[in-house]
Amino acid sequence: LVGDVRVEEARRLAEIYFERYPEGKRSPEIVTAEPAQHGPRKNIRFLKGARTPLVRIGFHGARMKTKDFYALDVMTMALSLGRSARITQNIINKGLAVEAWAYNPDNRYGGMIVLGGSPNEPDEVKKGNLNTDEKRQAYVNACNTLENTLIAEAEKMKHELVSERELKRIKKLNQREFLDRMRENEELASALATMEVQAGWRYLTDYLKRISEVTPQEIRDVARKYIRIENKTSVYVIPGGKPDRPAQRYTEVRSIGIAGARKIVKPATFHNNSIYPTPVGWKHPLSFDRVPKKIVYPKAQTARIGNTPIFYLADSELPLIDLTILVKAGDVDIDDEKTGLADILSNTIIQGGTQRYSPSELAQVLDENAIRVSISVDEEVSSIHLSVMKEDWEKGLDLLKEILTRPAFDPAVLNVVKEKEIVSLKRQGENAHTVAMREGMIWHFDGHPYGRDPLIGIKTIPSITRDDLTAFMRNYFVPSNIVAAVSGDVTFAEAQAGLKKLLEALPQGRSPERNLNDPKETPSVLALIPKPGQVQSQVVLVLPGFKRTHPAFWKSRLLTDILGGSDSLMYTRLRDDLGLVYSAGFFQTYKWNAGILIGYIGCKGDKTSTAIMETLKIMDSLRKNVPEKDLELKRLDALNSFVFNVDTPAQLVEVYSHYYMRGEPLNTLEKIQDAYRHATRKELRELAAQLFDPSKVQIFIVADKMTRVKTSDGTERTLQEDLQSLAKRIGFPYREIALR
């Protein structure tokens, strides 16, 4: 139990509701001894429809709380924790793999060290003209090469002592990660509960001490003890070709959910019918009425440094300081011929070093000081995040200034990042949900930057240069185009003094004006993207919604939650009542110049048309009537859970900076609660009439078009034929889009 509650109150409630029950006896814990492994094992699986080869290598390890476990933790941290970790520097940054890592997971009964990753696309696959068997073998060879590379990196730990400098870096980074787990109530409660089951909650109280006691010799000893060929199990997942076994039968495992709660009728009396005595103060669980209070959030202190607004909230609970800088610059400000520049910039600006620090030197100095810094260029806003220990505030700002004003974009790193991005785009087609969403956005925002096809980047990324990246930053990363937010164990005066130096070092002047028109309305469609071997259909439905600036935006969010939130009308009807889907929902989101309603259905292939048709019926029903009970349940859910939307001062001050940048009122959090409290059935029904027009829906389905579907008259046809029939029935044009 973590949060704004006193121990005495928690104890009082525990005594009322739990003390009367007999303690009982703990079940005996019998652990079956695992037979010793006497040689390496390898398993290769061929996954039809996959595009990403995967490698996993496991070594039997040590169980939690043993001396060896802590040493193995530090060993895997040396390999994989932080920007300067060995695997990151020697494998990822050198372009030897798309992904690589090491991990020593917590295990109550027995340990396992895991090395993993994904190899680069083999050269022979890039060239094409391979038959199925040749392609599969090329991927197997690539996985084998990556396995050998990962093991070679781990093998070094058996022969070389970790330096004191590296060990100090690892321990400080680990301390920082440990502090981060303490920041949010939910995460701390989860950690305490998990540790209690695995090793006892007190494991957390001495974990840092035990890690601090690990020596270089102990790391070498556990590497020699556990990183042995006869102790190894390797697994490869290989794309393409026929599966090595038939597809598993699709089954639904269903249980009563929260939706069932709406069917519970309150008893006539709230007497305790238990065989145990009723304590003083006891109340029946169904007697409680939730009456959520309006949350009033603390206002941030504000100031301006030149043309840059600053938001600040103090937080001295932990010795940490967080800085967020928002830049009005994103993918929408980039021309089509430079598609991919946003991702390349995001992934190279830190990894590529600076004019003062080489890539490896910058990684090392950031890790040695446990400084977290990230720069992300997203669709409409770029976000710069800096998080430091209190004593490293000035040092963190100096390093951020170096990164923003003197980036090197190291050519070798730039080439590696571009290659990884191209590989990632080419592999996108294996994720059916990603494909459905991508094609939905391309259609819905046709001709607008919001609808730009990300796969254009496969052609444009190779031509992106260091000069392109530098020019983007020089043009847009200027103080007049920035909003900053600071929170943590720092005074407002200290925060302003540090930020003033940073902002004065940036290029001055004004950024280019953003001239972004509202997207035009696009027609309805039912589009199938055929994906052979796809057992479960992935369906995305898209509708135009309200902009965030629309006065009814938050009420329409409540309406959408009734339609497709957790335990919503859609989920209850499609899953609980009819058993058609394993997942279904609808949610409201937004761009700066557009609102969007997005639906999702995941179902067995032969139920696709039925699930879509039922969804359209539910949408149409809300245009006639919004059920009162569902509205009240969703209203209470929204208001009771509202406190979790913004959980820390760092999150709150960042929210204020986003509101300011978008031109929204700073009291928007209060306005949202008011909208939820005062929304009426009549208002929501009128909104549903505007928004939930089944004739305007755009439907995108990724599925195996040859899936057999039984019709109502008992005959069979393919899913392709079934969807064509559905499109005709609802009056939609039918399209097929090639899987990419």
C-alpha cells in the first residue's frame, strides 16, 4: 500500500476487514530440482509471416538473494546498462546488429542469464532473388553470427577484470534506476508486492548495498562459472517459409470481467452473512457510493527568459531534477523528400557524439554521472528531456548545451542508424496491427502531412546528410520556438540561472512559420491487406473527430469510452456476449489540426465480418440512445481514475508546458473534470449523431484472405469473398492493398 495514507489508518482498516479470518497454514514449498545440463541445446523455429529474425541465448544462473546473483546482475549491467555498455558500444553502435542486450531476470527458484537481439538484414536477402530455402538459411546464418558475437562479448568477462571506473559507473547508474522505481506510487507498490512473492520485500532495502559490495573478481568468477557452452540453450526465430508445425487452434479463454459488475443488483440489506463475527466499523462492500472529489492541481510558478516561457514546480521527495524542453518542430515541418529525417535525428544526436566528445566518450560521461538525456522529434513537437541527480544539475545542463549546439553526427554512427531505420521499416509488415494503423492513417489523411507514408523513408533515408540534420536544428531549435518545464529538488532561481546559460547558447532568431492546413475529409472504404498465415484478423476503424480546441472534445472522449473503453458496450457485446473477439475498443485521439476516432478489433479470421457489423450497429445505437447506467459508470471511472493521469510534479509541469505550446488554457485539467461531471445523456446522444455515422467509417483489415468462413446458410467461402459481400451490404467501396 503506497500513497497518501497513514500507517495507522491502513492498520485500522486491515484489522476491521481481515483480522477476523484465521491465519491458516502456509502450504509447503516443494521445488523440483532441475536436472543438470550436460551440453548445448539449440532450437530453430520458422515463423510464417514474420520479418524479424530473433536470437535468444540462455545460461543457467543463480537464484535471487545469493551472492552469485548480485554478481551476475552487475555482469549483465556491464554488458547492457546505459549508453556506454559493452554490447551497446561494441555491437549496436558498430552496426553489427539491429538489437542486442543482456539481462539477469529476477527468479525465485532458479536463475537464467539471457543474451538476445536481432541481426542485421543479410546482404544476400537485400539483393533479392533468393528462393525460400536460401532466404531461410541466410537468416539462420545471420542469427548464428549474432549468437557468436554476443557470446564473445560475454566471454571477455571471464578473462578481463572490470575496471574500477566501469564498476563505479555501473553502480551509479543502477542507483539511479533504483531511485526511478521509487518515483511513482503504482510502480513502488508493484515492486514491493513482486519482491514479497519472489524474495521478501526487504530485498529492496539492502539491494543497493549488496550491489555496491560486488568486486571485479566476483564478476569474473560468475562469468567463468555460468557462461559455459555446456550450460547454454539457444533459440532462433526465422522469418519466411512454411511453418515447422501446424498453426495452433484458436481458442477463447473467457472469464467474468468488470462488465459483469453492471449486472450486480445491490442486496436489500447490508448485513454481514459471514460465519465470522462482524467487527465494529465493518461495512458491506456494495454499500459504498463513489463520490469523487474534484482534483485541484497546484499551479506552476512561471517566468520568461527572453522569449522562452518557463514552468516550475518544486519536488524535494527524491534528489532528482527533471527538465523538459518542448520545441515546435516535427515531422510535419519536413518535406517529403526528407522523410525519415525526424527519426534519424532522434537516434543520432546523442549517439553520434559532439565536437568535444566522441560517441563513446559522450556515452561514458553521461553514464558515469547517471545523466538521462533524450531528444525525440515527433510528428508535431520535439521533446528534449534531461534528468539528473541533484548534485549533477550544472553538469547535466553543460552536457545538454554541448549536445544541442555542437552535435557531431559521427558519420559511422549516422550510417548505422540509417541502416537500422531502413531495416525497421522493411520489417514493419510483420506486425499486422501496425500495418492496419499505417494504411488507415495514409487513407484518412490523404494528401496531408499527417498521412505521409513512412515507407517512403526506405528511399529517402540514404540521402539524408549531417548538413540536413544540422540545418533542421539551427532553424527550429531556437529560444523563441521553445517552452521549458523544470521540476525537482532545485530552487526556481537555480533552475532559471541554469536555463539562461543554455538558452543563450542556442541559435537566436525566429523559426520558420508553420503553415499547416486542416486535412480534407476522405471517403469511406473497406480495405483488405492480405497477410498469408495471419490467424487472427487485425481490424482498424477510423472516423473524423473533434479537435482538442472544440468545446465538446472532452465530452466526446467520455462518449467514446462508453462505446469502446475498457468493459464498454463494444467490448461487452463482442466479447462477453457473442464471443467474437479477443480484444476490441474505440478511443479518441488528436493531431493539432484534426481529431480522430480509432477503433480496434482483434478476432478469429472467420468472425471478422460479423464483428465489424456488430460494431457498426453499436455505433448507430448510440445515436439514438446513450444508456444511463453506462454513462454513470464511465463518468465515475473517469473521475475516480483522473488522479492517475498526472502522478508527479514532473509530469504536471510538463503537461502545463504542452498546454501552453498548443495555446490551451492552463486550467485544462480542471475543465476536463468539469466536462466529465456535467455531461448529460442528451448532449452525448447529440454528439454521437455527429460523430458515430456508420456511413463515414473507414475500415482496414489485415488478415489471411483465404481463411474459410461459414455463411448463415451453411456454405463456405473465403474471407476475401466474405468481406467483399460485407462491403456491398453496407455500401462501401472494397479495396485490396498490398502488404508492405
